[in-house]
Amino acid sequence: MKVARSASVAKKPVSVEGAKGVGIRVLISKDDGAPTFAMRMFEIEPGGNTPLHRHPHEHEVFVLEGAGVFVHEGQNYPISREDIVFVPGGNEHCFKNTGNSTLRFLCLVPLSGA
């Protein structure tokens, strides 16, 4: 069991090649006893982006604040506060901040993909 404020979880820079201005907070993971899913919060600064990539596991995303573009298989989809995104496994994707403030979203993945 865990109850905490997200701000109490350390934000770490995402240093993967192609990432720009991205931080991550791993809110819930196997370290907390979660057997199936990890919950992560990404924070992308204005003009920043996650790398364009693909992997076998799915993502479930909920946008908390900000504005941006979800790039999926070469198509751009505008995203903003309270939007949801499902990324099937194996699909090429990235997230870009196109706004003037931080783009913040929750991303849930199976632990095999965390």
C-alpha cells in the first residue's frame, strides 16, 4: 500500500537518445509492491519531446495539463488536459510539447515494459 504526493517522488531526467526536456517520476512500481502495472508521470518542457520509438508493450496515457502533439505511426494528434491516449504495443510514437507550459501526463505500462 502507498499513499504519497506526486511531488515527493524524485523527478529524474530522461536521457534516452532523442529525448529533449523530459522528466519522469515513477509514482508506482514493483518497488511499491505493484505486481502488474507501473504508473509514471512525464513532464515535458515547452519545445521538448520524448524520442520517436516503439516497443512491444502498450501505454495508457492521461494528460494532466499542458498542450502538445501525440505522434503515432507518422500522424499527429493534438492533445491537451484530460485527453486520453492508448498506444498499442509495437506502434511507433512520441509526445511533443507544443504549448507554453509544461506538458504533464500519467503513463501506465505493464511492469514488463517499465
